[in-house]
Amino acid sequence: MKRIVAVCALLGAMALAGVAHAGNIMIENAFAMPASDMSKPGAVMMTITNNGETDSLVSVETSVAGMAQVHNSKEKGGKMRMRRMQAMEVPGGKSVKFVHDGMHIMLMNLNGPLQAGQSIKVTLTFEKAGKMEIDVPVKGS
């Protein structure tokens, strides 16, 4: 009985901490940047940890934007350049951090503003782990 209570407490704490699982994939610390101007894109950051064999994030979907894509920003020649990733590999036993000036999810053609305090649903599809829907809070600027 004590184990059941401990497991329930751990799962509850993980839910409050914004942790989601699908197979060997764990998503932590997901958040979206606020976007008040719908003509500009929104962005989602997170940490993806893979506790199994190498997997790949192959698509991203959300109802708050017409398009959601994985992008990678890199500095080249003193300028930041961004490119779309068709698939993003998550090596086994490793974590990949999505950050503003690196790998991130770009939300284009927003259906409305993304306001601090709001929560959006984002569906991530992995080649092996399959689909997982996560709740992503919009953080203050």
C-alpha cells in the first residue's frame, strides 16, 4: 500500500512539473513564448529525453497554429540562420534541449495570440514512440 501511495505521489509531482511520457521518450519543461501579434510566429521550448534506443521526432501539430515545424537556428557569418528540420533525431540515452536560439518548435500562422497563463496542446509524433499530446503553458515574457 505504501508503494502505491508513493507511486501516486511521484506521478502527481511529475504532472505538476510538466513531465510527459510516451514509450522511452520523456518531455520536460515545455513552455511557449507569448505572441501578441498573430502575424509573427510563436515558439515552443522543451527538453526531450530518450531513455531507450535512438528515435526521431517526425512531426508536430497544434490547433493554435496553421503550421508547426521543428526549426534549428545557428549562427553563420555573424547572422542567425534558421532552417526547418524534416526529422529531429533524439539519440538513445541522451537529452535534446529546445531553446530560443537553437532547436525549437516554430508555430506559424497563429489562430490567435498566445498569452501568458494560457495553455496550449501540442502533439509530437515520434518514429518509434508514436504520438504524444502535451500541455504547454505560455510563459510571461
